[in-house]
Amino acid sequence: MAKDQSFDVVSHVDMQEVDNAVQQATKELVQRYDLKDTGSKIVLDRQAATMTVTAPSDFVLKQVIDVLNTKLVRREIDLKAIRWGKEEAASGGTVRVSGAIINGIDAEIARKVNKDVRDNFKKVKVQVEGDKVRVFSPSRDELQGVIQFLKEQDYGIPLQFVNYR
């Protein structure tokens, strides 16, 4: 087993970068003339990995989310890592929406990655370990092919490839 090469497929989001993006978006909400006095706000809960956006109307809410998405992209956070919920009415006639930040690969997606890799690469061994997927092969070229294959697929979450050895 020691002669096999391997890498891990993970899906992690840098919460510090998300925090920085939220702070930049909040600062822009205070400074931008069309959003200045709307009472819109963005709240990040680092422990629960959620963001809550509150705005006085549906139109303003979409603008605030657009500003937030722009800041996240500039901070190199993939927008696939955020699952926005449904808009709901909040107190005082405002509108609120929550977004969950996805960290880790859930079991269903891990099984799908496992199946896709096994179906397309016969010499590769795949093992699901918690919230990551480990891929083994004696050939580095096979592993690079797996990485390229997984980059072309869309699993609905951002994938990173770490611990390549």
C-alpha cells in the first residue's frame, strides 16, 4: 500500500474569507447611495455556518445578495458553497433569507463521486472517509486524470484536491 499515490477530495470554505466578505459588503451597504438608509443588514453566524440577509423589500434584498456575492467572488469563495433558503417575511414588513455555508462532502455526494470515479477509472481505488473522499492509484498519471475528470463534473459543491502524494 505504501507504493500507491493518493489525494483527498474535499469541500472546505475558509470562514475567515467569508467573514471578510461579509464585513466588506456591510461597509458597502452603509456607503452606497441606493442602499444607504434602507436598514438592510447581513449577519454571519460562524458557529452555525449561516448568513442571514434582511432588507425592507424583495428588490433591495436581491441587491444586497448581489453585493455580497460580488464580495465573496473577489475573496475566491465559490458561490456553489452557499445554499440560499426561501425568502420569508420578517418583523416590521422586512424580508429575510438565510444561506447555509457548505463545509465538507455529504454522504450522498461522496457516493456519487465514488461511483463516477470507479466507473471511469478501473485502476483507481476510492475510499470515503467521513467528509472527504480518498483516491489511490499506483500511477500519478491516473490520479491527475481523476482530478481532471472531477473538475469537469458538477456535483453542486466546490471540490478541492489536497494531500497529493
